Amino acid sequence: MNSKVYIETFGCQMNVADTERAVTGLRKAGYEMTSASDEADVVLMNTCSVRERAERKVFRRVSELRKSPRHPVIGVMGCVAQLEGPSIFQRAAAVDLVIGTQATDRIPALLSRIRAGEKSVIDLGERQPGEIWDVSPAERRSPYVAFVPIIEGCNKFCSFCIVPYSRGREKSRSAVEIVAEVKRLRSLGYKEVQLIGQNVNSYRPKSDQGLESYAGATPFSRLLRAVAETGIERIKFTTSFPRDFHPDIVSALEECPNLCNWVHLPVQSGSDRILKSMRRGHTAADYLRRVETIKSSPRQLALTSDIIVGFPGEDEADFQDTMRLVRECEFDGLYIFKYSKRSGTPAANLDQAVSEAEKKSRFLALEELQISLQERIYENQVGRKLSVLVERQSARSSADMTGHSTCNKVVNFKGDTTQRGSIVDVLISEGKPNSLYGVAISG
Ligand code: 5AD
Ligand code: SF4
């Protein structure tokens, strides 16, 4: 019997959550999990297609695995599976199984078909009613921080993005289920939940159930209040979409101390011309208005963002608009991406491609700017007391422990492994480009 399963996960937190969910189902069906791919009878790759490089990685891995002496069953799941479908069997003959993004709960049944001798098994179907979003706590990646999907898919169709095609339309999970899961996680000792979705603030469940007693201008801010009332120590949420970023989200953060002081709000570009061509549905000024609401909160909210450089047609003036916006926003962190053409998206048909050399030079210029701004932001933390969830020993020094602050910054401090899973106050003594260092003054 093919009994040991190894899963490799690429890409975003949604994929991490899907892997946890797949493992829950596989174990229930009697499979054992292994962390060594060469011991596995079944190898599944949970894939990402958001940029071309991520996608190429999958096919490189398949050809490595093909040579494994155990000849495992090889399955491709996740976004590449959904998008490429049966063509994966042609491109990589070693693949036995293709599992779409909504078929995670059906993997055991698909594997049984392979065991029964069927070849090239594929499932690109939708999630079925009654299939659970639940994850067994034993399968979660961290015993302290749990990802809780609240919405899947995307209806925004930004012109560069493959997600609406790989993950389908937005589907929100019921508030009753979400709150019940958070309560369960809390009773199991989890300290932090991260509510995840491509656009969490577009949360729109089929019914009001579970939200009746919570006021708020949008279902998402009501959900935030409902989750806060579970009493779990820390709640983070990502990613927010600017057009749907209602100021009431900031009000909720101000009312509920266990909602963490961090917002991830991708802007993608600072040029109105490019934003229009990206079909983002917001201008730079719209974005800055949201930033103003966030920055003027007495709660001191950290703000992070994503930017794409080298989108087709982006000229030097557009890029300078982006540089100006970044200077103005003073992001606590910024993920910068070089535009990657994804076939099937509207932007793939645009001409005026930006050369690789130009993309690279814009990437480096923006990165340099962000580093210089971030250095100041991080240095400004010196002397402050941050609340840190201690996650693990630091990779750099065994005398140090590391974790994240409520504002989602990496914080290191002198400590020991008995502190793992606890929340400590750390007095910051030093700011580094991407992390802070300090002294634990409690816990
Ligand atoms: N090229 C480059 N970056 C992309 N992203 C999404 N699609 C592309 C693409 N085609 C980036 C966006 C998004 C982040 C998750 O990935 O910045 O916010
Ligand atoms: Fe992609 Fe835009 Fe949807 Fe984000 S909002 S997942 S960038 S289409």
C-alpha cells in the first residue's frame, strides 16, 4: 500500500492552510506523513503560479523526484494544477495526479483510484457542500500561530493577476464556523490566529448568522469584532484590498486590543495611469486617503504593502510616481516584485513590455529607497516596549529567541526555549534593517 505521504508547499499562506487541510484528510484516511521526500510513497507538491519563477520550480522538482529510487506516486496540487490541468501530464509524464485548488478534501479518494490502477487521475472540480475548512490542530505548522481562511478566491481581476483563474470566485466561510474554530484554537493554547484570504476585507458570507450581535459598517469589521470577543490573545489578518478598505476596520482595531496593530494593504503602483491599466479600481490619491486613516489612528498601526515594478507601459515618470508614493507612505515593510507575464491574464496582451534590465534597475532603486526609509522606522522603535509572541530559537544565535511583535516585526532577544509560546514584553535596544533586538522585561 502507498502509505507514506510527503507534501511540499510553495507560495502563499492559503497554500499552507490547504496543505494542513489535506494532511488532516489524509491522516483520517489512514495515511502516514513523512518529512523526507525519499521515504515517501506519495509526493504531493502544493504549487504557486503567481509569478513565472514559482511555476518553473514545480517542473524542476518533478524531474528530480522522478529519479527517486522509491518511484513515488507524484501529485501536483494548488494553483499550477488548477490552471494547467491535464496539460501537466503532457509536460511532465512522471506526474500521476493533478489536484485542483478546490479538491484538497478529496485527495484520499483520488489516491485510491491510482491504487486501483487508474492512470493520470485529475480533479479540477469545485468544493462540495459539507466539505470542511477545518484543520486538525495536530497538522498545523506552528503550535502557537494558526492560519484561519475566511474567504477563498478573488473577484477583482487585476489585469496582471492569475489568482481569479487559479482560485475561482470569492467564497466566504460562515462567521459561526470561523468563530467556533478560533474558540477551539484558543482552548488548545494557540496564542495568535491569522485570518487569511486574497481579500479578507471583501468578506461577505451568505448569511448574517454569527454576526448579529456585532455592529460595524461591513461584514468584515463585524467579523473582526466577533473574533476579538473570543478572547484569543492576538488576531492578525491579511491581505486587505484598498478599494474595500473601510475606515471602520481601523475603528475595530482601536476598540479591540487583541486585534493586532498591523495592516497589509498592497498598492501595486503609485501611478494612476498604471493603476488604471492594472484595473485596480483605485487611484494613488484613494490609496493615500486610506493610509491617512491608518496612520492617524492613535493606535500606531504598522503598514506594509506590495508593489510591482515594470508593468507593461510603465515609464520613468510612472516609476517616479511610485517612488514618491513610497516616500510618502513610509511603509514598515514592502514586498517588491518584478512584473511577470502570466498567460491568460489581460495584461499578457499588453505591448510596451519593460525590459528585464529596466525592471531590475527599478527594483533595486525602489529597494534601496525602502531600506533607507525602513532603517529609520526600525530605529524609531528603540526605547519602545513591544509585545512579542516567542516562536523559536534564533537561527543566528542559540542564546537568542525570536518571534513577531503585534505590529508583525521580527524581534530577537536574549532568552531560552522555555519561553516558546509565551508572550513577552521586549524593550527594544537596537533597530536592524529587517529586525529588532531588545531585552525581555516580562515573561
Ligand atoms: N507579476 C508580479 N507580481 C505579481 N503579483 C501578483 N501577480 C503578479 C505578477 N503577474 C504580486 C502582487 C501581489 C503579490 C501577492 O504578488 O504584488 O500583491
Ligand atoms: Fe490578484 Fe488583484 Fe485579486 Fe489580489 S485583488 S488576488 S492582486 S486579482
